[in-house]
Amino acid sequence: MSDSVEHTFHTYRFPYGEVLPSLDELARYLHMDEDAEHPAYLYMKERLAELTSSDLEAVGGYAVGAIDGLDLQAGTLTVEGVTFGVGAQVCGYLKEATEAALFLCTAGPLFSDEAHELNAQGDFLEAYIIDAIGSLTVERAMDKIHKALEVEQAKRGMKITNRYSPGYCNWPLRDQRPLFDFVSENPTGIALSESCLMHPIKSVSGVIGIGVKARRRAYGCVICQNKTCIYRRLVQKN
């Protein structure tokens, strides 16, 4: 990447009240039937209300760069001199893109910290619920950022693709390193471990393609073997 190129990180902040899942959405995600008297349902309702009234927020954004090269056979994507080994599957999804938005977003440390504490106390159901709220919250925040990018690019006559993340769609997790290097300074506070896991845990990263002929398409969840993927789980709920 050229030292003369500066990648502006477009930042978005969302109060929890704007990005928390609804009670119904959370219940569907957890495969729970609506039962207003069930202790778990009551806990979900109470905790969502508490979080909604808090002053906490999710933060994220993206930096955009021109695509220098995309090699389907090698499974590589190069953005302004930085090469990502995204794999053939993601390359195929991005083949019409001429630019890439590299994104980061986090719901903050509250959810993983609270889930850890609840597990330590033996409150496993409550921990599971809090963990799920965190997963849905960061994805809802990223949905808003994704939409904001779409609106901005439409002003240029450009379209965008779905978003894809290291660790999914056969994109190795180790590519978190060049992604964070590309984004460089940003206000999310997300850090990488030596094994390329993000902290806070309820964080997402990845790429969105941009181009005149770029398009969104259905996620390939039917053929995907990753049963922990949140996109797969959400598609199965709809």
C-alpha cells in the first residue's frame, strides 16, 4: 500500500436503543416460543428494556479503496496494494466490483463481559441470552452502516454487494491482519489477538464490494457448512 494513500474511516455511532433486536426477533433467533410467563422470556424483556435506556452505543464504519486486482483462480483480492486471500467463493461474489469498503463494527464489551460473569455464576441460560443479544446488536448496527454505504454510493451511480467476513465463506481468519492494517486508525477500539480473534468479541469485520455492476445476491447458506455463521442462522429464521 502506498504511503501517500490515506484511507478515511467513515464512522457511525448508534445508541443501543437503535440497534438492539426486538423481543420477537430475539425469541426467533433463540428458537423460543412466545410465552409471556416463561422466566427466560421475562428476562429477555427486562434486559432489553434496561439496555435500551442505557447510554451505551455500537460503533463502526468503513474505509474505501480501489481494487487493483481480483484473481478467481488464486482466490486473491488486492485493494490498493494490499492483498487478501479471500478465496474463490468471495472472489466470485466481488467479481463485478471496482472498489472495496473494508469495515469494522462492534457492540462493545458489555455483552461478552456479562455473559462471562453469568456463566461463572452458573446462570447459563441468561448468559446464552445476553450473548445472543450481543450477536444480533452488532449485526443490526452493521446493517445500518451497510445501508448508509449503499445510499452514499448510489449518489455516484454505484451499487454494492453483500458483506463478507474473514472466518466465513472459506475466507481465512488470518486476513484480519491486513484488513486492520488497511483500515488503520479508527475509533472502534477493536483489537486483534495473536490468533486474529477480535476483542470485544461482539465485533464484525470484512469487505463490501462497490461498482457500477456490483449487486447483492442471496447468501449461499444452503451449501454452506458453517453452522455457527450468523447469516446462515438469520436466513433460516426468515
